[in-house]
Amino acid sequence: MPCRVPSARHRTPPRARRRTLRSAPDGPPDRPRRHAGYPAGVSAEAKSPRGTDPGGTPEGPRPGRLTAAAALTGLEGAALVVGGLYVSVRGLTGDGSAGQALTAGVTLIALAVLPLVAAKGLLARRGWSRGPAIMTQIISLPVAWTLLQADSMLIPGGIALGVAAVTTLVLLVNPATTVALDIRGPGRADQP
């Protein structure tokens, strides 16, 4: 079996090779331009998904459906914060057990983090934000059902929460929202 001698390129240490590629002039104009921060042979076009700016945000105006979904999700988060503050203050002023009220209030405020972060991500058109937003809506449906079973002033709140959750779910699974968030479904990962 003949012995093959490795070429000079393969004997060069990896760090030196990278420096050589960075300092080498770009190829013909039709080749993708190499950037200093990317490994050899990887262009900026290969790093950012098609239809996005270099920051990763999809190009074009944000669809109204996505803005509405973000607003409803943010509104649910804000309602949780207000509810948590109300329960905490009411418990501390003497209506019921202060410890239980404070625990319930802090829990509601902590639960508000998920929809508020999801709403911010939806406004920024980040694909990851759809999952937490959908989870928020799915969690809201049993809460709305529980509020509807009460014989009190909570029934209108249950109706409002149920309508908001169903509306937001429909907006989040809409194909226009999926495209705006640059989410690729199964079998579409290799398509540009």
C-alpha cells in the first residue's frame, strides 16, 4: 500500500490555518463572503436563517395577529401581577391569614413571569416565545373553567379569561404567525 504524505495544509496547526483563512482575500464575487468570526467555509448567509436580518429577526412588518397574541399574553401576565399584589395587600391589611395571602400573592407574581417574557419575545418575533405563550393559554383554560363554576363576581372574569385564552391560541397556531416567527415545521428544516 503506498504511503501518502499529507499536504502542507493538513500539517498546519488549526489556529494557524484559521488565521490564514481570515487574512486570505475573498474569492470571486459569486462566492459567499467569509467573516472573521465564523469557521472556515461558513458564510454569514449560512449562519442566519433566510428572510432574517443579521440579528435573527425576520424581515418585514410584524403581522397584526402576532401583535394581538403578544398583547393578550402580556395582558394575562399583567393581570397576574395585579392579582398577586391585590392578594398580598389584602392579606397584610388583616383580611385572612397574612402568611397564606403573602404566599399566594408571591406565587401569582412569579407565575406572571412566563406570559410577560413570552409576550416580549412575541413582539420581538422570536420563535422560542410561541411555546411559553401556548403553555400560558393551555394553563389559563382550566383556570377559566374554575372561575365559571363559582357563584360570584368571578364568572365575568372566567368568561374574559376563557375568551382571551382561546383567541390567543388561535392566533398563535395561525400559519401567518408561524411564518412571522420563522418557525419551521416537521420536514421543513432543510428547506430555505
